[in-house]
Amino acid sequence: MAAADANNEPLLVVEDYEVGFRTERGLARAVDKVSFELDRGETLGIVGESGSGKSVLNRGIMGLVSSNRMIEDGSVLFDGGQMVNRNRQEFWGAKIGMIFQDPMTSLNPVMKIGKQIFEPLRQHLGLDKGEAETRAIELLTQVGIPEPARRIKQYPHELSGGMRQRVMIAIALAAEPEMLIADEPTTALDVTVQKYILDLLRQLQLDRGMAMTLITHDLGVARGRTDNVMVMYGGRVMEHAPTDTIFAEMRHPYTEALLASVPSLKHAKHTRLTPIPGAPPDIVNPPPGCRFSPRCKYAQPKCTEQAPELNEGEHRYACFYPVGTDASAEALEKNMAQGHTATGLKIGLAPAKAAG
Amino acid sequence: MMILLLIAVSMLTFAAMSFLGDPLFNILGPVAGDTENPENLAKIEAAKEQYYLDKPLPERYARWAGDFVTGDFGVQFSTDGQPPVSGLLKERLPRTLQLMLMAQFLALAIAIPWGVVTASRANGVVDRASTFTSFMFVSLPNFALAVILFYIFALKLDWLPDTYHATDPFWGLTHRHRLVQLVLPAFTLALPGASVYQRLLRTDLITTLQEDFILMARAKGVPKWRVLFRHALRPSMFSVITIFGINAGALIGGALVVEIYFRIPGVGTAIVEAVLREDFPVVLALVMVIATAFVVLNFIVDVFYTFLDPRVRR
Ligand SMILES: Nc1ncnc2c1ncn2[C@@H]1O[C@H](COP(=O)(O)OP(=O)(O)O)[C@@H](O)[C@H]1O
Ligand code: SF4
Ligand SMILES: [Mg+2]
């Protein structure tokens, strides 16, 4: 009965989740009161510049932040069970799988491919050596590796980057986890290979009805491969909406700037890129008010006084002057007229340049 | 490369020993100075002939080297030639080899768990205490360590035998077996080595534990001890293995002290006796045996690298 109920519940319910690191300068709030839900079988794209807290959020949820300076707070319910501030080792590989950015460094260089896949199979599914081998070959076939029987006897350095990333996916999926965390799975790969890996991930996720977070700094990666997108900045959620909505009517200026700043996979050569002026915020001493205000072309005095709250609903965003509204048009017009924003960021007809 | 090294070592030793003194005295005793007496003169001439002492240095070296490679190490000057140097080696070498093997084995057996435990909890209480301990073992001279261990484990606790008997059988677990008699001397040699290995292993392990593949191993649910021993240990062994080979040389120096202190008639004691008596062929043969062992061991270490890291294989 409980199980039947549970299946309508989201797999993951994150509420006011915080992860901080104690540093000499003070507490670095890498993840700052983040709330979201992840349904079973859903793929959530988590997008943001480098340093925005995507990895820490996901590793924090999994309990895999290896730092004794780390503190966490808030609530993370996985399948109804509280995850925060307890040992989550039982989930690793069994309930939640994880793949990492760099397939060159994420596989053990001195262990054969086969052995690295056998480990989770034997650990979590209790397979014996023969069974594990059969299953490993099946898995490698599923992730599109030719000649799997030969591959399991090879070492990682004998495989190309794309092949290694496929191996990593096979390992992460070995014990049939309910959720997969894919942390920038293609960032280190050749552009031509990226698309295949991303499409493979999406396919495997759909086939298995598994939930997935797809972490990327490239909004374009999320297009067509995710159900929802959550945009993070300085440890906070800026915008969170169904993927189509994000692309059709993004509300947050940061999302807008992000889309304009990264070359998308599709038309890498033809789009003109506009880098976001300035640098990501200092998470020990974040700017007052809206964290994005020093870099936002819409910024008004109000933005520096008060932090905008995320609104409720299917399309969440935290901004006083959401993109595509009259308020933002006015704000931009005002800033253009005076040549700078409320935080002193110079804007105008000339290409925007960072102030300070 | 290695052959060159051996040749260089042999030449240097050969030259050094030749300048040290007149071997005639070592062979014949005071008689060597008595060229007046024709009987003695004949002896001198015969000895010169037998040991090629009348030949120039390069020729003597060439003759010695030619003999050496065929396994003829010559005769001992100081014992009227009996037993020959090879006989002495046959008797002494196994004892020292047993001591060294046991010492190196103990050093690794201590260093590996020690390094893993300290690295997995770097800067914890255990780690700090261990840093102190390891520096103590390294800075303590061999003889001091020998005395301390002897006092505690042989005299006070009586856990281990206090004497070595070359005539006792080797295999066995009582005080009347050399395997047990060697434990204390081997520990004396092993502890400084173990400390060095532990420091190196700890440092390399801490670096390895930051690697992505360690995080990956944990993320796939590999238990902690298995992550440490199966994933992290092997790629962290390079420094240890390198120093393992080099330390073998230093260990010979240590063996010298330890063999004398624990009265083990091995190569170390032999070399001290031979140097004091200026027994030229013995010193030379011992030096060569040690150098060869060193070279061979370091060759094995090189081979072992490829076992540790498949990427080095060609
Ligand atoms: N172990 C740590 N100790 C201190 N600060 C950390 C640690 N790990 C991450 N951070 C900080 O947390 C912030 C978020 O990092 P991260 O989640 O890796 O960003 P992203 O994955 O979005 O690029 C960064 O400012 C980073 O410097
Ligand atoms: S308009 Fe204001 S609130 Fe909105 S992102 Fe810009 S600075 Fe933040
Ligand atoms: Mg990251």
C-alpha cells in the first residue's frame, strides 16, 4: 500500500537544501536553500556557469562530498527517506548512479574495464564471476560498445574518450539505479562525440524509466534531452521550468544571458556569442540583493536592496523584472538611456564590458 | 648500463684497495719485509707470481675480472688461501640474504597497512602520532634501535631469542630456529625502511585519493576498504617501489651494524673483517656481489613498474 502511494510521489524532494564549506574567509555557501522535485522517470537539466553549485548540489544529495569542512542543512527525501546528515553509502551505485565529466580520469587506469564493471554487479546484485561477465557484456552492448567481450579485457587507456564515457555509463547503470546523476558527461569530449553520448543517455533513461539529473554549463545540451531545466547561479535556483518553456519564454535575465553566451551544439559556428560580463559571485560574501545584479543589464535599485524570491508553480523564477514583461522592457530602456545599470554595469550600443 | 655500473664499481674498489697497502704483508705476514733471507725471498716471489702482484695494475685488474666472470673469486689473502673466497661467500651470503629478505618483507608488511590507515585519515590523531613515530625510527641510528629492541623484546619480555646460532636449523618457530633468531635483527633493519616507505606511500595515497576514479569507485558503491586497497594502493606504489630498490643498498650498510651487534656471521661481518685485514680479494668479491644484487634488484623494480601500470607496457 505504502509502495503504491510512494510511486505517485516524486522520487526526490529537495527542500531548502544547503551545503556550505568552512573556509578561512567564512562559510562558502555553495548550495543556498535549493528546493526542487524530481519525478520518477524525469530528466532534469541543471544548468549554470562553472562554480554555480551544480556538482556540489548533486554530490551533496548523494552524500559524496569528500570534505570534512562541509556542512549541510535542509531536507532531501529520496523515496520518502531523509538523506541529509546521514551516511548514504547504501545508495551509492545501488539506488543512485553517477557519471562524471572526464572519462579519461574517472576510470581506474590500472584496472581492466571488465573488473570495473563487475564490481557494482557483484557488490549490489550479488552476481558470481560468470554471471557478472555475461551481464557486463550485455551492458556494454547496450551502451553501444562494439566487441564487448574483447573490451572487458582491456585497460581504459586502450579506449577512446567516447568509448570510455560509454563504459562509465555502463558502470553507473550496472545495478539498475532509480536515479542517475550525469555531471557534465560530455564536457571533456570531442564535439562530434558529445551528441551521441547525450542521446544515448536520454535513450537509456527513457528505456529504464530512471530519473536523471543532467548537469551542464551549456543550456543547448538540455534542449530536446530533458523534461525540465533548472538554472543555478551562485548556489541558488534562478529559474526552473519545463524545457520547452525555458526555451520559448525564459523569464530570468541570467537564463537569457546564459543562452547567448554558450555556443550551442547545433549551430556552433554561426551564432554570435555574447559573453556574460563580470564574474560569478563570491559565495562567501555574495552581493546584496539579487546575486546576479552586478552582471544583469536590467538591474534596478530594488535589485540591490532585496533578493527576489522564487515564485511557486510550474514555471519558477526569481527576478523582479522578468524577461519578456513590460517591467523588464522599461528597466532596460532606463538603463540604456543612462548608459549603465543600477550596479554601475556599463551598457549601451557598444559591446557591453564588465565594470570593475 | 647496468654492466657499466658494475665495471665502474669494480674498478674503483680495485684501485682503492691497491693503494691501501702492500698485499704481500697480508698474505705472508712479517716475512714479506724480509728480502735478505733467500728462503723468504722465494716465498715472496712465489706469492707475487701466484697473485700477479708483479704485474701492473691494469693487467691485474684484467686478470681478476676474467677470473671473476667465470666464478673464480680468487683466494683469501689472510687465511693462506683456504677456503677460497667463493667458499666464504657460499657460507656467509645466504645468512645476509635471509636477513635482508626478511627485513624488506617486514618493512613492506608494516608500511602498507600503516600508510593506508594514515592516508585514509590524513591529519587525524593516528596520522599525527604516526608522523612522530616514523621520524623517530628514521632518525634513530641502527645500533641504538638494535639495543632498544634487544633490551625490550629479548631481555625484558623474552619473546625473541637473544642470540644467533649459525648451526641451528632455519625453518621452525622456536628460539632454536634461525627464522625466529632473525626476527629481531630484521626488525631493526626494517623499521627505518618501513617508516620511509610509509611516508612515501601516505603522500602518494593522499594524492591518489583525490583522483576522479576514486570518487567514481565510491559512487558505484565499492566499500571503503576495497577502495583503499584495490583502487588506490596500486597506483600509489611507484615511489615506494623505487625507494625499495635503492634502499636495498642502504640496508647493506645497516646489515653491517646489525650483523655485528646480533653476532650474525654474514656478509656484513665478513666485509668488516676483510677491510680490517686488508684482505683484498674478499673485499672486492663482497663489494661485487652486493653491487650485482643491487643492480639486479633495481632491474626487477623496473619490471615491476610495468606490472603496476599497464600504460607503461609497450
Ligand atoms: N571541497 C570544497 N571546499 C570548498 N569549496 C568547495 C568545495 N567543493 C566546491 N566548492 C565550491 O563550491 C562552489 C560550487 O562548486 P561546484 O558545485 O563544483 O560548481 P559547478 O559544478 O556548478 O561548476 C564553487 O565556488 C567551489 O569553489
Ligand atoms: S532584473 Fe534584478 S532581480 Fe532580475 S536578475 Fe536582474 S538584477 Fe536580478
Ligand atoms: Mg561541476
